[in-house]
Amino acid sequence: MVDACIVTVSVGVLAAGSIAFKPALPAIYTKALKALRMGSYKKIAVELAHMPPEIQENTNYYLYNDGNNNTPEEMWQFYRHSDYPKNVLIAHMSGDFAEQLDAMPDSDVYRAFKAALTEAYEDTTIALRSTKIATNWNADPLVAGAYSYTA
């Protein structure tokens, strides 16, 4: 018989009650788990047919839409890393915007990012190639959220 066991899983999994403990966790721990919320954090990688010349390697860029014209508030943070293929952009989104993106099919997320890039770099035709990757930590039952919640 084992006297102790160390369990390392996300707060989201613990708070969801996905793991049963015998004996049950003390009430002070279950109460704390309800207070430690998980948030949303979205990361996508897209390959462009042509990189706008203004986008330099190893530089962070931000595209912001304040939510006017009946559109949600958006904040796209993206960069072109020198260790990745030259036409690949990595974008990070967090908070309410990431949660909205998590609720969308990945194809719509890519379209929204493409639209933001097209508006920002209107002198360059933005075309996404088939190479695209997206995370959705909220949909993963082994994680149940991202460590991005801000109280």
C-alpha cells in the first residue's frame, strides 16, 4: 500500500471534479480551487504566401480593434521568429478575445486573423497557405483551460 501520492494536473481539471479523491479533499482546498479560475489563451501559427515587408524578424506586433462598428474588441499579438520558416507568423491572444476565438471553428479564427492582417497591411495581398495550427486549451479535457485568468 502507498502512503502518499503526488498528483500534478491543471487547476481546471481539479476544479471540474474530474478526479475523485479518497478521502475527499478538505473543504478549504475545494473552496480554493473554485477561486483559482482558468482563462483562455489562444496561439495560432500560419504560413503566408508572401510576408509583408514591414514585418521584421523577432519583433512583436499588435493589431487592435476597439470593438466599434458592431465587432468585438480584438487584440492580436504576433511575431515572425528567426528560428521558424520565413513566411510563418505566430499569434497569441488572451482573455475574453481568446475565449471568443476558442468558441469558433479554427477556420474562422484563421479568417479573422487574415482579415486583421489585410486591414493593417493593405499594400500586401495576404494569402494563407494550408499550413496552420491552433491551440484550444479550453476544449482539452486533460487541461480544461489556460493559466491566463486575470482576477
